[in-house]
Amino acid sequence: MASKDTISHFPLSNQHAQRNKQADLNTVGQSILGRGEVALVGAGPGDVELLTLKALRFLQQADVVLYDYLVSDDIISLVPSDTILVCVGKRAGHHSVPQEKTNQLLLDFALQGHRVVRIKGGDPFIFGRGGEELEVLAEAGVSFHVVPGITAAAGATAYAGIPLTHRDYAQSAMFITGHLKAESDQMDWSTLARGNQTLVIYMGLMKSDYIQSQLIEHGRHPNTPIAIIERGTQSQQKVFKGQLAELADLAQDAESPSLIVVGEVVALSEKLAWFETQASQTTTQRQSA
């Protein structure tokens, strides 16, 4: 038995030999996308290296790829040049494809016998409307696959040095969408405003003032640490940090796609931040007056 003061040595020659035989990614796994089938694929938060092997296999087998604006250019560049690319994204202030049109395109391409990949940023089942698209396919008898992706709440926070949970600061994490209307808001703000939890808000920039006021009104302390992560995991990542009382002001400096994080764990980014862009890390810190 090794003592506490020594480190056991293990033979490494076999490991080194294996590393020299780098695997061809196309030989990893056995997933096959058949003709007339659809693969609903999560692209992850943006960093191309966070794409799963299964997602890559399906992208390279597809005849048609339908993608949205949240899928990074680096990931789209992995699609073979002879594959049909169809943008069906939705973005404020830009031409958007209605959801019904996207559903119909998926169905039409599949019924024509094409191998179809529908790729979405993050995970298709977390605020991605992936379930709605698959319902249409299921009702038409079209076979499909689902490939999960790393959702932005996990990826962007990790690259910002913010753990979603921590024994000392957060025993739970909650994800919500920021597409809120005051007149029809059914959110349980008392639950969302609880301490010792992390709240992550997708697509919340435009409603940041409302979110800020509701959280404070329902008990969250105005000095609670917050972060807005813009283009998380990508080379253009920016992290805006401050306090809950400053959320609306900070949001004016951020651009979509951005993620809002509320909770004591945000303060840990001061010591846990690790990701730097190729140029320089762009972190904007606002101090309270």
C-alpha cells in the first residue's frame, strides 16, 4: 500500500502508444441517419469543441441541415459543402421564419426522402421548441433521433467561472425564459427570488428591468451578485458583472445572445474565471456607488 507521502507510479507506455493512434472521429460510434429521417441536434452554446460526436456524425451524413442564428459559424463550417443549408432562425429586428414554416420544411424534406438535421443552439429541449417540432413529425409518422446539447446555462456559466451549485452558496438552480409579459405573467416570483439558489434567465435582456423589479419586490436582496454572459463559450465572450439593483443598466451594454445569472455563486467568478479569448478577456465590472 502506498504511504500518504508517496505517489504510486503506473506504467504509461501503453497510454502513450494509444495517443499516437489518434482516432478518426468518423469511426467513433455507429449512429446512422436514414433516408426520410430527421435528427434534432443540440449544437451547444457555441464553442465548436463542445459539439458531441453524435451531433458531428449526423451533420456529416445529412442531405439537408436546418439551422438557427444561435448555431456558431464554426459549427456550420463542419457541414459538408454539398449539403443543403436552410436558415430558419428567429432574431429580434431581423427576418424570422415562422415556427409553422419550419415545421413544414422539416416534414417536407423528410417525406421527400432526405436525411435531415435540425440543429439548434444549446439543447433543443430547453427553451428550444424542439418538442413542438417533433410532435409534427410524430403525427406524420416520420422517424427521428434526438441528440442533446450542452445548454447555455451550463456551458456559459462554466466558461465564466460560475458554478451553478455550491454547498455554501446555492443548493438549487432554476432556469427560466425571459420572454415575459407583465399582463400575463404566471411566474412564481416568490420561489424565483429565494436565496441560496442560482437563477438563470434565457433571453432576458429586453425584460431586464421587469425581472430586476420582480426579484427585489419578492425578496431578493438588491446587492445579490449578478452576471450577464454575452456569447458564452465563444471567442467573443463578454461577462458583465454587478448587483441585482444594476441589472437593467448592465443589460443596456450587452447584446444577444446573452444569459443572465442571479445568485451568490456569481461572486466565485473572481477566483474561478479561467477562459480567455484569443485577443483578451473582456470583463466589464461595475462597482456599486
